[in-house]
Amino acid sequence: MKTSEQLRDMLQDIDHRPYPQYKSLKGEYRFPGYLLSIDHVQGDPFAAPSHLSIRMEHGICRFPKEYYEKEPARTALADYLLRQFHEKIRQFSFRAQGSGKSGLISVSACGQEILKRSALEITDREIIVRFHVGFPANGRTINARELDKILFTYLPQAAPGALLYKNQDAKKLERQIFLMEDQAFLREYLAQNGLAAFVADGSILPRESGISDRPMKGAIPFQAPDSLRICLNLPHRGEISGMGIKAGITLIVGGGYHGKSTLLEALQMGIYPHIAGDGREYVVTDPTAMKLRAEDGRFVKDVDVSLFIGSLPNGKDTKNFTTEDASGSTSQAAGLIEAIEAGSHLFLIDEDTSATNFMVRDALMQKVVAREKEPITPFLERAVDLYTNAGISTILVAGSSGAFFHIADTIIQMDNYRPVDITSKAKELARDFPLSGTQPSAFVLPKNRRVMTKDGAVHIRRDYYGNSTGRPEPLKIRTNGTDGFSIGRQDVDLRYVEQITDKEQMETLAQCLKTTVEKLVDGKRTVKDCADFLCRLLAEKGFASISEYGTTFAGLALPRPQEIACCLNRYRRP
């Protein structure tokens, strides 16, 4: 391992030389208090910036052991330190001059949620922060004096300020650790007490705007109705009260602009822990919850949608349904079955973004169009069985159809952002509007894991295929925020997978798909096999396991197994 002074000498030697000479700097260098590693050097000042990392041992950082020995404290500490490092280095970005990306210093910018990220990793031995630097140049000639400023002036100021315990606001850090532990306690409480979700009194659910995830100023605080209020004691905060949503079928109704969708959106993001001040710190949802919606034009491959779609006029097999261009109803049916396959125990559905004919058929329509002429069994007729027979709960927002009053276990009316329990009243009124007496076909959960003939004649097993030749071409990736990404010549559209909250999760999903197509496609693994394998890989070996370089770089964040499955299912494969 070289010293920092040797690095400085190397910089002087390559000054004013052609830009590719920067690659000679790759390696590790010992600085006072930390180890600097130049992991990847950009080939051009206009290319993606270089990857660097700083490693600092716990004996130097001196954070309390209880902050990093176990989860969830370790993730909370990593998130806190990453935010601190981001604040420290952004003041130095582009202070070093040059062409192209010269002088850029950047690291992951965290949002309202706390995610496991590759940018800051805490091991049993050390803290590792990974970031990007644009190596300075004049044209395409090395400007080593400017890089000297970054490596020997700016980073030595930023790293100790962000990574040493003595330089932190100890109370603020402790609050983040304790908040994360309280949120984890709440998630365990849900599972142990038959609850699908919890919304604390005083929560601020509305967001600042459609492009900002910060809490709205002046918003009405959430207040649980007495009949649904539960109280419990958290390990650190102590007593807390709020609305407990029981497992089963919960209906959220109310007039337009009264907060129905706002509540559902808070619940769909309750799968993640949130930072202090977000307003949704104590909004906690079953971690497997999936937001489902119609996705017109979606690719669907080998999905058994027969639970909702019966015999089709064209004779198409709905037990092994494939289409390049799904309708609203078939896309929502496929999404629901895929969510079951991915292990979801809670469905979140908004009537506004659902296919009407998938959700409900009123009595008059059933009289006009006989059941034997309608292949779709609406969700209304399956929701109870999904809970009774499969243990899958539903939280549904409805604004136009009262049919769901009949099957709901709990009915909440949002009135000016205040929830009111109207279960008894709505059930009584519903007696005057009985449902049609027609019965759906028997409830049978799909079984996708069945044997498939080698020549592909029997497509009843959801095997995963990457390409028709079995020899995947090298795939390049380009992400598009949280909307999706391109892989090779294909776009993977994830706009409607609404619980992807960060572009770095999208980057991870793209790498997961690349790993699947290039390494896992062998005709022996199903879609679920691939998703489960990737989850184990990430859990056991970290982000490096899906990196094409075999090492970890900044810019990745951990998605859930459900989002990995969504990504695999939307890739158009033969």
C-alpha cells in the first residue's frame, strides 16, 4: 500500500500529460486517519466521473458499538453518516477547475426514506464511504494541481467532519438510531397483533407537491377515530397512539380531495422507515405490501390469470397467459398474481387507477350480460377468498362504487383529511342495495411451478428466458430516474411500480436484471427462483454480487424482493 506522499509525487509526474495517464493512480493510499482508494478512473473528462472510496476503522471513528453491531441501528447510522458526508462535500464540488466534469465531487443524495445504499457501508471493522470525483483536465490534458486540491485539501476536511463521532451532533444521531429502532418495533408489532398497517396520531400525510416528497406545511395532522385507535409503548419514544388497520378488507371512502388517496399513498410508502421530520415516521405498513393498478400495454408472460380471467372467445389459455399488449383488466390480474408469487400479504388498490371491469360489475350489468358471456371475475368476488384462503389483506380506496361496502371488514371515511369509522352505518345502508346473487367459480390459487417440456411445447411452468438463442449478448444499461431503464435494445417500463422511491433502487434493479439474463438463464429456474436467488445474493454478498466489475461502487440502493420480481416480469423475453 502506498502513502499519501507517494500519491502526491505520482500526481506531479503525470501533470500535463494525456488524460489516460490518470489510470496509473488506481490503487490504495494511506492518509492520516483513513485509507483512500481510487477504484475506477474515468477515461475522459467528459465521461462518467471516477469512483473513489474512503475507509476509516471503528477505532478511529469511535461510534458507540451498539450503533453498528446490529440492525436496524447499523442502517440508521449509515444513512445518517451518508447525509453528513453529502453536506460536507457538496460545498467543495466544482471548486477545482477544468473541462467537462472536472472538479465534480458527489455522493448519493438521500430522500425521505432510509435505504440500504452502496455509498456508505458499515462492516464489523470499518466505515466505507464511496463517492464520485471528476478528475480535472484542461481539454484532455491532466491538471494534477487541481486534483491535488481535491485529494489533499477538500477530502481531508470532509471525511473527518462526516465520519468521526466527535464531530457529530450526538443527540441528533441518537434520535435517528432510536427512531429506526422504534419503527422496527412497530413492524414486529403489526405482525404479532394481526394488523396490516398503523398510522400514528399527529402524522402529516400530505406532501409538499407532486414533485416534492417533503411534508406539506400547514397540513391537518392525522387523528385516529376512537373505535380504531390503539395505544402501545415504543422502546424509546414510549407511549404512542394511532389508527390500527386490521388484517382483512379495509375500505377507504370519502368525497374528492378529502384525503383518500393521500392516506393510501402514505400507506404504500409505509414499507420504508422515514427520517425525523418527514411526518410519516410512524406510518408503518406490512413490509410485503404491494400497490396494484392497471397497466395498459404491459408485457405479460406465462401467468395463470384464470382466477380472474376465464375462457376467452379466441380460445387463449388463461392458465398460461401471455401477451405483448395487456389490457387494463388483464394487466391488473397479472400484477395481482405476480404479487402473490412474490410473497405479498397486503394489496393496496386505488379505484382511480384500476380497470373498472376488473374491480366490479354492478347488478344491472350482470343481468344484461350473462356470467357465461363475461370472462372476467371481478376483484369484488375474490377479495374475501384471498384473505380467508390465502391470508392476503386488501386496503382499497373507492369513490364511486358502493359494492365493496358488503365485503369490507372496516370502512373508513376521510372527511377533510380526518378518518371516521363508518363501518356500522355503511353496513346498515348496504342492506338496501344487495349484491347480485351470482356466484363466481371456485377459488383456486394458481400453481405456476409445473414441469415444462424441453422443446417448449407445454408452457405451464414460469421458466425465465433471457433471449431466444441462449447466448445473451453483452447488455448495456441506462436508467431513467424511477421510471425504468434500458437494457440492451429494450426498455423496461417500471413507471407504475409505484413503491420504487429512489433512482438508485432502479439502478440496482437494472443490475439485477442484467445478472439474471447473463448468468441465471439456464432453463431450470422459474421467475420466482431468479428473484429469490438475487435476494439471497444481495443479502449474503452485498452489492458487489450484481456488479459487472465484481466490486461495489456508489449509486445503488436496495429494493424489496417484490420490486425485483416486478422488474423480472416486465422484461420482454421469448
